[in-house]
Amino acid sequence: MLRCYNRTVRGLACSLFAVASLGVVSSGHAALLLEENFDPDILGIDSGNMAGSPHWSGGTNRLQYDSINLAFDHASYAELSNANDTGSARSLGGNADTRGASRFVSDTVLTGDLWFSALHQLTGNPRANEELTVISFSSVTGFTPGSNTLFGIGNDEGTLKPAARNGGMTTFGEKTLALNTTYLIVANVVIDSDGPDTLNVWYFDEDDSFSAGTLGTAHLTLMDADFSDFTRVWIGRAVYTSGNGTAGSLFDALRVGTSAEQVLIPEPTSAALLGMAAGIMLLRRRS
């Protein structure tokens, strides 16, 4: 047991102990498997390009760093370190190629019940029934996402909707989405080592009512998804017919974990705990 008396070093130690204890007691879940906020100071992004950074792989014109920081103001979502204007990843339109990059998540293939969240904004309209912005899970390290299931936003005969590409077929959800609007995408994937896998995806805007315990009916569901050999997350856009793609988009605050609570309101980082402790010390000095 730590006894707190007062004065400089002991006071700081006690503050840290108290805050750390609060973090452990209140959260009750393990650390995220991935938290990516696209901070160029951490990624070492050169001239705006993702490729060549410590964690991302893909062509240098496939996915680029952007200074725009996506935000999502909702009681059931914690910005944490993404609130520090770190930037985002921009997927480029204007080319017939599929464009994107992948990031390492795990040394071993991930299976079981997994959760994902990301902030996503569509800045250019995808071609109807021919293109979608993409999130996928696989072991692919190049600029194409491979044959695994893709999900994101697509154009269903002129209406933007949740979309998934699986086995050469595109499935659209029923929710109507809009350009230049930041959505919180939450996905639950249940990966069966014997297959097939299950995918449920929710698309929330800031005015939607939801919590980690009450997400409601998924806006997009696939019962025959394929996320085999999941060790990396892939983001970008996919063009699956001839002709140039037009979908530009931004991705931010990627999180992979083992529960909805974890990817919506994860544990505070060590830096956050230190900041809270410093605030406590400042209040003590002023009192």
C-alpha cells in the first residue's frame, strides 16, 4: 500500500498511483491490438507518402498522409490521442487502379471474435456499382487488398450506402450516406478457422444514438465473409470494372480490439495518465 503524505516527489507518485489505479479499475479490458492515428512524427512519413514508413506498405501514390484530422463528437466514443490534430490517411481517386496500403497488426494469424473502428469520410463520389472505399483484413503487404472480403462505402445506382465486396459480388446496406461527412465505422468480425466468417458493420454519424452495449441492428451483414490469414489491416479504394475510379476518401483513428467497448472507448494511454497526474499536481499547488 502506498501512503500519501504530501510534498513534491511523494505527491507526484501518489497522484500517478491514484490515476493509474482509476484507469485499471474503470476500464476492465486489455490493450488494443492496433491504434493508428496517422501521426507523421511517429510514422516518419516522407513528403506525405505512407509507403516506406515503419508500419505501412504499398505504392507511394496509393495512400498519403493528410493534415486534415477527422473528429467525431459523441458521448460513446473517446477521441483520446486522435484529438491532437495528428492528421489522417487520404486515398486518392482519378485512376483505374485499386489504391491503398496495409499495416501490420499481429505476428500470428488472428481468429475468433474481433472488433474494428475507424473514422471515415468520403470526399469524392464512387462510380455507381463499380467502386468502393475499402477496409479489409488479410496478410497482404502490397497495394492491392487481395481476395478477402472488402467493406466500406459504395454507390448503389446514385445513392451512397454501406457496401461490401465478397466473392465477386457487391452487397449494399440500407442506410443512406453522404459526401464530406465523417462516419464512425464499427465492425465485428467473427473469424472461424474452418470458415466461413461473419461480418457485421455499423455506420454512425454524430447525431446517431448508440453505445458500445447497444449498437442496434447492423447496417451491413455478411454471413459468408472471408478474412483468412488476418495479420494486417488494409485501407484504400477498389475499382472492380474498367475505367478510372473517382472515390477519394479520408481514414483516421483505426482501432482493432476484442470488444466493442475497446474500439469505442479504449483505455487511456500512459501519456494520458501522466497528463491527468500533472493536472492533479497543479490543482494541489493552487489549493
